Amino acid sequence: MIATDRYCSSCGAANLSTASSCFACGQSLKITVPLPQDVFDHALLQQRYRILAQLGRGGSSTVYKAEDTLLNDRLVAIKAISLRGLKPQEMIDVTDACTREGQRSSGLKHPNVPQV
């Protein structure tokens, strides 16, 4: 994950630091701030998720272990995608692939797979 990405507070999509509106949903990014380099010592992500640890990193994404403070600190996995350096169509492709992965994962039931 690149610290200069801006995460949309509406849909969660990663946008370039220079973006004024979310490329995915069109929401204004004026009220968002870059995700801090050291996310473990800062406030809740989207006023909900407490980041506990980085689980893995590869390609254009990083996966974090977090607690969902609205669901009794239930453990969750958060996948952050970086769009830095990508062309607009590549941004759409990466975001679509991440969305499809989440939709497919939502039907899986296994103790070692986070529930979506």
C-alpha cells in the first residue's frame, strides 16, 4: 500500500492522492485523508476498523488483520488496493477484480476463510 493513496469514505476505493473525487463512486474526497504510513498507531479506519497487523502483501494489494468495532471487535480481514501509477482503465480493472473476489468469497464457509 502506498501512503499517498486516498481512501473513499463512501465506498472504500483507493484513489490517487491528487484525486478530488472517487473514481469508483464519484463521491468527493475533500473529507478524506491519506491512510497513515503507520496505521497501527492511529484512529479507526472509516471510524469502524481497528488495524491490528499486516497479514500479507503482493501485487497491488495489502491485507490487514483488523477488529470491527461495530460488531463486538469481531476479527476481519481488510484488503487495501493501491492504484498508484495505474492508468484509468487499469484502475477500473483492478477495482473490479477486487470486487469480484469479495463477491465470490462471500459464499465460502470455512473456519480459515474470513466471512465477507
